[in-house]
Amino acid sequence: MSNSESADRMASLASAFLGALDDQARAAATFAFADDDARRDWHYIPRRRAGLAFLAMDAAQQKAAYGLVASGLSGSAFAAVTTIVGLEDVLDELEGRARGRHRADYSVTVFGEPGNSTWGWRFEGHHVSINVSIVDGAIAAAPLFLGANPAEVQAPSGSIVVRPLAGEEDLALHLVATLSPTLRNEAMLGSDAPDDILTTNDPTLDELPEVAGVRLGALDGAARDAGTALVDHYLDRLPSPEAEGWRRRLAPDLGEIRFAFAGVAEHLRPQYYRLAGPSFFVEYDNTQNEANHVHTVLRDPTGDFGDDLLRAHVERHHAP
């Protein structure tokens, strides 16, 4: 399936979702694409959200909504998202039901008219924020935030019941382990990890963290393979056409991505890392709840919310 075919399918699924709603629900679910403040108002904490909440949908409407969500993710990422959503009920039980968490506390927002030259959508709730912009048939799928609390659930035997973001940690720890002492020292930001990703829910990446860390282009052998695998893991959150398109666009700058790590490079110990390049940015943090509470985000410094696509669209269609 090509990128344009993916965009057409996404538009069809968004239209089917909106078509399943009555007028009042459709009004709650839709915003103008030109409402830039609303499109960039994303977050991953529990809060009051715009859009139509799953609590207000019947089963058929929820199914249509999840059809749209699945169209913006790879199969593995969709599995991770549905697991993260289900963990809300687990977290609620662990907290003694004190905060009233529930898997239906997620919302869908559609920006603009599906199928138009510019439109988009968001699926969001605690620990999930999927932001998709479609411009002239091209898809931009960032910011894409996935978190998990608890990040790992174990059986009494010690076996793992569920760990939806295992790859995000394991691949990074493998990369650290493959670095020579000199390169590991270059990658290290310090022994203390911050308590969250540094960019949090910034609407743009105009002010990135300081340039630090080891260049992927400086790696060779097993370390180079480990760095590439970690980048690929984040790109593979997206459906194949979008992942491959970003991968091709990223190829000339892949070596310029810098990997930086803080904390302790051991499972269930506080840790933070980032991958920062001209057209690729990732942050990972796992410090809260005894390092069993993960926050991760995939962003595009030039293309979040379709910014690069919109600039090209304006040049093509609205230049003086």
C-alpha cells in the first residue's frame, strides 16, 4: 500500500467514524484544521480533553474509532496502544480506585474534513497521544507518545504478564552495552535521570535539549547495528508506507543522530535517553514508580503536526 493509498484509507475510516455519530457527538469530535492551537494542544497526562470521549460512544462507534486508530499504527504499535489503554484499569486497581481511572477515558478528535487537501486526527488519553496530519495525500504522524504505568506486570512466579514497551528499553540497553568505554563516556549525560522527558508536551521543537551524546555515524560493528535497530524500532510504530518514507528521508542524516543516556543502564533502574537528529527526535524516560513507569515520544523536528508538508502545500498552492 502506498502513502496516498494509506491516506485514502484513513480518510474513509475517519468518515465512517464521523458517520456513525449523531449531530451532537459529531460536533464534539470535530475541529477546524486551521485551529492550530487545538491541533498542538496535546498531552499524555490524565486531564480534560477536547474531542469525543469513548465514554460517550456506543460499542459500534468505539469500534469505528479504533479502526481509525489502527490505520495510523503498525500492527505491533496498535497492540501496544490497546495494552496501554487496558493498563488504566490495572493502575486504577493498584491505586485503590482512588482516581477513577478507566480504559474509556480516551478521546478522538478529527481536524477538518477527511479527504480534503488538509485534515488530521488525534487519539489521546493517559499515556497515549497519536497525532496525524494529512496534507495533499501525504501523512505526518508525530508527535507519537506512548507510555505505560505499570510498565511491567509480573506474575507471582516472576514471569512477565505484560510489558508493552519492552523494545524501547531493551534495545537502548543493548546499544549502551555495545559501546566502547570511550564512546559510552561520550554518550553519558550523568548518573541521575530526569523525572520525565524534557520536551514534555511542547507544541513545537523550536528549543531542543542541548546537543550532546555520541553520533551514530561514529559507531561501527555491533554498536552501529544496535543504534540502527533502536531508530528502526521507533519508526516501526508507523504503518510500513509511512515508516519507509521517513526512513528514506532520514537516511542522509542517520549518522548525525546523537544518542545520549542518563541514569543506570539496567532493567528496573532509573534511566533516560534520547536520539536527536535534524529530522528525528526520540525521548525515553523511566524513573517514576520505582522505574516501572515509562514515557516515550517520537517527534519530527521539522515535521511535527505536518509542518513540513504544510510549508510545501503553501508554496505550491498559495504562493503570491
